[in-house]
Amino acid sequence: SEPLAWTPVSAQAASLLEEAADLLVLHRDFAAAVERCEAGCDSLGPGTGPSPERCERASAEVKCSLCVVGIQALAEMNRWREVLSWVLQYYHVPEHLPPKVLELCILLYSKVREPQVMLEVGSSWLRDQANKNLPEYGSLLQLYLLHVLLPLGRFEGAEELVRGCDVLDSEQQLAFLRTIRESQHQWTQREDTHSAAEEQQDAATESVLSALSQKLLTMLTLLRRALRSMSSHFYLLPYKKMLLATFLLYLVVVRLDPASPTSLPFIYKLVQLFRQAWAAVFSPIHRPPIQD
């Protein structure tokens, strides 16, 4: 291969790349590593595309390496949501992403179970005519199918992408289509199993609710009967005697001294009244009232 043409700008970016790699791997200072990567990418300026001319190959490779280190540092800080926008600020459009950067983004968002983030980006990159001439195109197409389209259930889009790809030969197309159909079959089986489980859960929930409602109705019926029985007893309560007992209790507690001999008749009368009230409430109806 031809030797890379190093310019002062690319040499400075390469130095920042080395510092960023040391900060990432040796010092585990991820924030500082991202800062070095950003400084290096800013010094290189906007790229010209995925296949730059020879004079820009060094800058393109350094920028790609800076982005790879930056992606890893952001992922280590759990800032993976920022990765795609962070990368696109240096490449501007998905079609200009280097294959290594696109591969890393697809794997990252697949690992965090957010493959839909790469749906439009991967489609734009794979449909770009210039990218179809890259040697990594076939592997990226397979990666996009396995980690983005199929996990999202986009089977029709996957078949359309494979059939419309003139880079693949007939044998490769058949292998990809077979993979898509197998994945669709597994998806259908999972959906049927999930639907059956939901139906069983709904039936179990309905039976439990029905049993609970029946128990609640029984409890309410028993409570109604108990209240009716208590009310029938309370109707027999001698209210006049209860009022008199309450008044005597007030006199004893508030106005009289219980230790005084003059208070004894009132206390005795109060006890007799409470005994009669108690017998009227908690004794059978036919029991004759207690005589004084």
C-alpha cells in the first residue's frame, strides 16, 4: 500500500489520538479522552467522504480512530445516547461514516437494546452507491440485518434490501433470505407463545377477581345481617335510663367526690342503671327486665 502523507495537522491529530488512547486504556479518564478526541477531530476539519483522496487518507484514518476511541469513552461513561449525534457532528451525514465507526455504532446500540436508533442511519449508508464499492460492505450488510432489521421485525424491508443489492451474488442472497425467513419463523413462534401466555394470565386474573368479588359480596351480606341484629337490640335500649345514668355519671365524676359518704347512693343507683341497660342490650328479647 502507498505510504500515508502526513501533514502537520494530521500529525497533531495523531498526537492527540495517542493521548486519548492512553487516557482511555491506562488512566481510565474517559472524560479527558473524549476531550482529546474532540480536539483532534476539530483540528482535522470536515471530512470529504468515506473514500478520500491520497492526500487526505492520513487525516481520514486519524479521524476514524479518534471517533472509535471517543465512542468507547462515551460508552464507558454510560453516555451511549450521545454517540450517534457526537459522531455525526464530524461526518455530517450517515453516508460518510467510515465502516469501522458504523460497525461500532450498530454493535453499541444493539447491546443496549436500542437498535431502532441505527435504522435510518444504516439504511442510508447501505443504499449509498459509493459505499457499495467498499470491501466491508457485505459484512456491514449482514451486521445491519442481524442486529437492526431482524430484531425489530422488519422482515419485508430486509428482503427488499437483500434482493435490491447488486453487490451480492445469488448464493449470498439466498443465504441472507434463508436467515430472514428463519428469523421471521422464530418471531412468529414467540408472538404466538406470548399471546397464549397473555390469554392465560387474563383468564387467571379474571377468575381471581371473580372469587374476590364473591367473597366481598358474602362479607357485605354478613355485615348487613350483623348490623340489622344490632339495631334490633338497640331499639330495646331504655333510653331514659341511659340518659339518667349518663347524668349521674357526670354528677359523680365532675360534681361529687366519690370518696365522700354522700356520694354512695348516687354511685349505687348508677351501677343499677348500667346493669339494666346491659341486660337490655345483650340478653334475649324475651328475658324480663331486671327489677330494681
